[in-house]
Amino acid sequence: MGGGKKYTIEIHHEPFTLFDIVETVLNKREMEGQKIDPLDIADEVMALHYDGKVGLIHLSTTMHQLVHDDKIFIPLQYIYQSYNEFYTEYKPYFNPLVIEKIEMKVEMSLKTDNFISDSIDPQFTYVHIDGFDFPEIPSEWKDVLHMESAAVNSTNDDNIIFIGDKKVIEA
């Protein structure tokens, strides 16, 4: 193949780790008296991913490592998918430490609002390959995705943050 540059993009789970998601699904099954089968748990976790209910963000390998090393923080406003739905639907089954972690991330995200740059906004590069037509991607998707990904709902007037229907923080 050509001698061009190669880049790796990794997918990072945020604000819930994959462990948080699996643990919560397992807790739900235990609390509801359902059969505990690893394949059933995997199916439910995959369905949550497919339905867009877990937060994801695309990162370079370096940024991904920095996030895991707690060197950088990604504000919740930049997370894609509707992780708010997962939080709302599965809240009774969360480990209390996960809820505490989410509340802390909401507070940190509020504080970053004044100095967030566009450095982690996605930039799309389209490659044309002869004989292959790519689907058309509407330009308004970026704005829609950005709005939908903000499972942290805040209002500028009163600086109240909600996760699900619960008021979490009043800044």
C-alpha cells in the first residue's frame, strides 16, 4: 500500500466505562431475578451500544491514553450518543459510586464551559474512491449530534443541570 500517514482513532466510553455498563446490567438482572448468563448480559450491553445509549467519543491513541491516565478531562458536552437515556433507565441499578462519579463529572463540565475550545470537535475528511459512492452526510448532523450528545441539560438563565429528570446541580 501507499506510503502515506496512518492514523488510529479509538472509541472511548464516557461518562460510563465499559465496566460500569456491564456491572449495571448485571445488577439489573440480579435485582429483577433474571437469569445470569454472560451471553444475555453481553447481548444487553451490545443492544445499549447499538441503541446509542452509552456515551462514546472518538479519540486519537494519545488522547485516549491521556484520558485513561487522568491527564485530561473530556467535558460531557462533547460526548456522543444519548447516555442520559442509559442513566435514566438504569439508575436504580447503578453502583452508588458511579452516580457520585457522574455528578462530579457534571460539576466539572459546568466549570469548563468558559474555556472549552473546539479542539475536540470532529473534523470530517472525505476520501473519494473511484467506483464507490459514499452516502451523503447532512451538514447539520454535527449540530444535531452536538445537541443530542449533551445529556447534561443546562439552561443559561438559572444554571441548573439535570441528568434525566433529576436536578443534579444548581450552579
